[in-house]
Amino acid sequence: MSRQAADIEQAYAECEALTRRHYENFSIASFLLPREVRRHLYALYGFARGVDDLGDEVGGDRLARLDEWEGWLGSVYGEGPTTPGPLPPVFIALAETIADRGLLREPFQRLIEANRRDQRVKRYETYEDLLTYCTYSADPVGRLVLAVFGRPDPGLWPMSDATCTALQLTNFWQDVTRDLVLDRIYIPTEELDRFGVSEEELGRAPATPAFRRMMRVLVARARVLFERGRPLADRLQGRLRVDLRLFTRGGEAVLDAIEQLDHDVLTRRPTLSAGRRSGLLLGELTRWLLTGGR
């Protein structure tokens, strides 16, 4: 194996290790998938995780760091070394994935822009404003995953976008207190005003009856989007269909958990137990096997 090939393999290994270190309701790259597909998904996750960390956790000038990230992305797409220094491992792996799967630059660019917006925008006035943000923070991921699986069909995008936005909203409703620590509130201001919930109440537990009523409406909106995206699985085949259904059922299970807490996400963060996650996986595996692996 040449040094270049060895570097590429090491880069993919680092992306995989990064994926496995971070808790998710479900693995971003199910063990059901072929190794070649998994490694590409690890590269996508490495990029998305890196952007999120720059936007949420690093000290100093986060916008400048995001500019560096954008410069490395430009280098991958042949614009030259606009960010000095060698490519980080995630971009070495990503360059291979982009070349192998013919991925467009725009979805990556939108993920960077989502984190730029997080530095400038801390509140969203309307639900439509929040949905617009999700076109940067969530929807590009689904489109990239479809392309990795060889399904870059724009006709699938509305259903994919609905699923990804539903997952993003579910995460927002799950993490109200965590986001507040970062001085971010993703519950639209118009909803807070409509239900008479102050920003100060978001930082106090237990949740008030007004907050619970508001959260009930927000959970219902996420469920509508999951329903809108559900037909996508019927347009796909094999292991991608299993993973998509698993992500959808996992997101809906988190919404179930919110309801089981009587919509009080301020006292305790709703999560899925290992047993619940395993049960969902077993259910989808059984369904897949009974249909002959289609």
C-alpha cells in the first residue's frame, strides 16, 4: 500500500473513530451497510461533526475557524490552498468520498452556513424562519446520504428534507435546556408569545402548564413532517430503506419519550434506553428479512 493510500485509510479510520465517540440515537452508519458505503458515511459525519464543533465548542473567533473549514472544502473542490497548511484527516477522507460519489459542493457549503448563522442568530421569530434554518442545518445531510447511495434524484429531496427537518426539530425539542446554555432558543418567539411562555421559564424546572401545551403543539408539527417523509422508504431498497426507517422510528420514539414526560423536557432530557434502541433495530431487521431483504 502506498503512503498516499495509507494516509487515506488512516483518514477514514479517524472519521470512523469520531463517529463512534459521539452518542447518537442510532449509528450514522449501520452495521447492515457495506463497508464501502460505511466509510463514505463516516467521512460525511466527520465533516458535519467538525463543523458543529467549530460552531458550538471551540474558543476564539468561531467565524474565522469556519472560514478555515470553508477554505479546506474549497481545496477539495480544486480551488487551491485558500487555507494554509495540510488538509486535516477528515478532508483527506472527504476528498475521496466526493470523487468516488460525485458529491456536489452546495450541501457542504450549507452546513457551514448553518453554523455561521448560529454565531449571529440566537432566536427565530417564526416557525417558517426555523424551517428555513433547517434547510441549511439538516436537509443537506439527507441529500448527501442519498447521493452516497447512488440516488441523487431531486424528486426524492422533498421527502428526504421532511425527514431531516423532523429529526432536527425533534433534537431541538429534546435539547431546550442544552441550547439555552449556548444562549440559543430554537422555539420560535411567536410560539412563546402565543402560549405566554417567557424565555426565563425555559431555564426553570419543572415546566409550566403553558410550556407543556406549547411543546405538545411542537411535537405534533414534527410528527407531521415525519409522516410527510415516510413514503421515501418505499422509493428505496435494501439496507438504505432499513436505515431510513430506523432513523424515522428513532425520531418518533424520542417524541414518544417527550410525551411520556408530559412534555416537560426542562426537568429531564428525553432519551432512548439501550433496550429501546435495540428493540427498534430488531423490529426493522425482522421486517427486512420477512420481505426478502428488499
